[in-house]
Amino acid sequence: MKEIPLFPLPLVLFPGGRLPLQIFEVRYLDMIKSCMRENSGFGVVMLEVGNEVYNDSLATIVNQGTYTTIVDFDQFSNGMLGITAEGQSKFLIREKYEQIDHLLVARVEFFDREEELAFPVDKTHLVKLLKSLMKDERVAGLNYNVDFGSAGEVVARLVELLPLPIEEKQRLFEIKRPLERLKELDKVITTLQ
């Protein structure tokens, strides 16, 4: 197990996903500075909907998230720190506590890396969908290098980018097998159409 700081956000990030953030709260500025100094990362966990402003932070986050590292940073003229974080590995929270500065910290257990599987031929419509989403200016700015032949990578990027309810994204995130996640996502997309 490893102890890591947590950054609760109303989103779901997979390993390989990129997340641009503007940091302005002192606790998170201190966390980012510490991560950069120690060449370490932090955990991104989903903040449950309706709890964007939270007091009882321990009760408002899910228990699975993604360990991320900082891949780029910039200081804005307004004093905020801009970073781009990249997901590295999934984890399960075993214990969590709030520090005196209100930063959440957790002891986590990392999941094994998911098996790399070839993308199924009968689901190529999902690759086309992802390619169309990647043409968006904001997505292009994240500089993804997607392996469109990887089932796990394609489904992860789709879950992150599609406008699905956050609880649905977390449900898909928690599925352990990429092909099962892919089938479930295809069902969700079919239902939305």
C-alpha cells in the first residue's frame, strides 16, 4: 500500500487520460508543489454529484480512482497554476483521512495493469466515434497519442470524452476487463441514440 494525496473532482479519469487543471486553492497548490519537488503524483477520485462544495469530504468521494503525475505546468498571469496531469494506474482506497489543511490523504492499493487486448472488428463504429471526438479543439489540445487498435485505450478515452452521467462513467471505470467495459459502453451509447 502507498499513501497519496487525493484531488476529488466531478469527473472520471482513466490511466492514459490527460487532465488540464487550474490550481488556486492553497491546499492543492501545496500538494502540487510537493508532488513536483518529490517527483510524485496524486490521486484523482470522483467527487459525487451535488457535493462540488463539500464540508464532509470523507463522505463524498468514491473509493476507486487514478494515480496521476504532472506532465506539464504553467503559471498564469492571474496567479493560478495550470497543470496537465496524466493518469498512470487505478487504485482502491483502503483508508482515508483529512489533514489539518483539509487535504485528503489515502492509503491505496494499486490494481494490476489491465490486459492489452486488440480492438474487436465488430465494434469499429466506436473507433470512428472516438476519432470524431478527437477532432474537437479542446481534445486536440491534450496531445493524445491514441492506439486505436487497443480495446482498453479506445474505451477509456470514449468514457472520458462522451457526455455521459458521471455515475455511469464511474460504473464503467470500475469494470475490470476492457472488453466487458467496451460491450457495456456500446450498450450505453445505443440506448442514448
